[in-house]
Amino acid sequence: MPAPERYEAVVVGAGPAGLTAATYLGRFRRRVLVLDGGPSRATWIPESHNTPGFPRGIGGDELLARLRDQAEEYGAVIRPGRVERLESVPAGFRLEVGGVRFEAPTALLATGVVDRLPDIPGLEAAIRRGQVRMCPICDAYEATDARIAVLGSGPLAQREADFLRTYSPDVTVLIVGEAEDAPRDAARIALSDLRFERDQVVLSGADGETPFDYLYLALGCASQAALACALGARQDERGDLVVDSHQMTTVEGLYAAGDVVRGLNQIAVAAGEAAIAATAMHNRLRRA
């Protein structure tokens, strides 16, 4: 097998956190590789209005394209491929992607989370249109005074509905499944009762059709932390990676940033954590 390709830093993930870290590391004049394991969940954003510096909004695809261009401007190498193995070696870390190996003394995981999605026909298209949403912190302002439904299976749906009532008094909780701790005032539905018509979400039932302007999903998400956990990195009770004030996990030299770290899944937070992690990685390399 060929010798591993060597870099000073490897970033796993090409979402806002990973690409921001790559820009910082490139500007620190480090040889940095970004491994892009597939589309970031940011690609689902029709238009973000809370991303700093874009008062008139920016779509997820355009934002990622700009971040990628910026990282490459400063020398970052971006390669497609999902990391199949991450292990500790005397030189730091070895990663394997499609039979190709890479080594670096530092590594950053920006692998994000995967949303738990209901099985509803047309869901992905509705997400891209903005009918279905997953982050009230991101876009509830644009739903001010609208008719909102929150779909969930337990207390998370109630918490999200309470948050959304800051923006609209017309918020309905829709519960799927047999959650024992479901809110008493929630409506129980079958997913087959939901459909998307033009710019509305329609719930068909015994009482006729109830239209909503937006449907928020409150089904949670799964952290993409398996690579770090295989090395013994610690997770908190939510499944997020535990990091120190410099974004280093409990594995020496392994850093993490973005949604894989904590529950406030925000582009601005991911960028800030990436800047902290990249600076710590640079200083670690400098001391070495």
C-alpha cells in the first residue's frame, strides 16, 4: 500500500465549521486537507437571514460555495470522500478514505448531525421551499404571525412550540407515535394525514383540512461522533462531543467544532468554534 499523504492538519467535514477552520489554517500557512463526506445540512437552507454579514439573506448553497472558495484561496486542499477509519499513530492521526491514507499531527472533526426525518412524501422539496423547517432559532422571525405546526413525538415538540409562541400565537403541536409524555392539548396524527399543497402544509382528518403556513420538525437529530468515539472521545448525555475551551476533545490533538459539539446548531456558532479550534491547532503545531 502506498505511503500515507501527509498534512499538518486534516479537517473532516466541509460544512460551515470545516471550511471556516480550513480558511484559518490556510492563513496560518499550514498544509491543510479537508475531507468532504457529502452534502452539509446547510444545503437545505433556502435563505438564511441570521448569518452575520448578510442582511438581505443568503442561501445555504451559495454560502457553502463562498466558504469553499475562501478556503481554497488560502491553499486548503478539498477532496471528496467519507472517512472510513480514524486511528491514533505516532505521527498523530491516520485517516482512511476509499483505500487512500492520510496522516497529520492534528485533526478536526466537523461532521455535524443527521436530522431525524418523518416519512412524508415530498418532504425534502418542502424543506427546500421553506415550508418545512428544523431550526426556529434560525428562521422563526420569518414566521412571525404565521400559522405554525410543530411535529414531534414527545416533550421536545412542546418546548419548541413554546419557543415559537414568541413569534406567533397560532402554534399547534402535532404528536406522532405513542409518547406517554405528550402534551395533553396536542393533536395526535398519522403521518399519512400530512401533505404539502403549494405554499401550505395540510392536515387531513375527521374535522376536515387544517392548513398551516409552516411545519417545524421536532424529532431531534443524531450526532455524527462515531469516528471520535472509536478513539475514546467522551460524549455528553445528549451525544455531543465534549470539548475544552480550545475545542479539543478528550483525545489529545483531536478537535471538534460545529453541530457535533453542542445543541445550538447555528452557522455563527460553528464558525466561531472553528476559529478557536484552528487557532489552537496552529499553536499546538507551532509549539511542536
